[in-house]
Amino acid sequence: MEPIDLSVHEEDARGNVYTLRQELRYQDLVVPVGYESDGASVPRFFWRYVFPPGEPRALRAAFLHDYVYREHPNGWTRKKADRMFLAVMLADGMDSGCAKKAYLGVRLFGYRSWMKGGKNERL
């Protein structure tokens, strides 16, 4: 895994915010410089079972997943975004048990976030 260049700052309303300082590419996705993410949105209660926000092995996956959920680029469905989230975490060295729990979390609870973004494509 090649580390991504980002800055971290604290904001009262949003908590920890990670900002890309370099373009992030994956397949046909290009996440632009300046794009912001909260890392993986894992509720504090589940940190010991999955991982806390800002976990380095989940940051690239979180940025890509957030981008697809918010922007709904052509050809991307929610299901495809969630599968990519899992694949990137595993590729970046995340323990498979933790990665699968995070994947299950987005599959079970990501629908509302998906519907808030983009063109509201289903699945």
C-alpha cells in the first residue's frame, strides 16, 4: 500500500476531517485534491470490533467509498462501491475479519447515506 497524502484537522461540527492533498485514483475513479472524508464512519462503540476512524489501512478505502456514495459516478452502484470498500481495505493490509465487519456495516446501514448523494441509483 502506498500511503496517501492528506491533512487532518478538527472541526467542531464534523469532528475529525481528513483532506486529500494529492489525487487518489482507483480503476475509473479519480478523487480530487481537497476532497474531505471523516475516515471510515465507525461508531465509537464498534471501534474495538472493527477499527477507529482514521485507521491507515482503511483510509484509502474510506475516501473512495465516500466519493462514490456522494457523487454516484456513472457505472457505480451502492453494491459495487461496498465491494470496492472491502477489496481496497484487504489490499491495504486490513485484517480480513475487521474488513468484513466494516463491509457488513456499510451493506446493512449505508442505504440512507447512499440515498443522500448523487443520482439516487439503487442497489
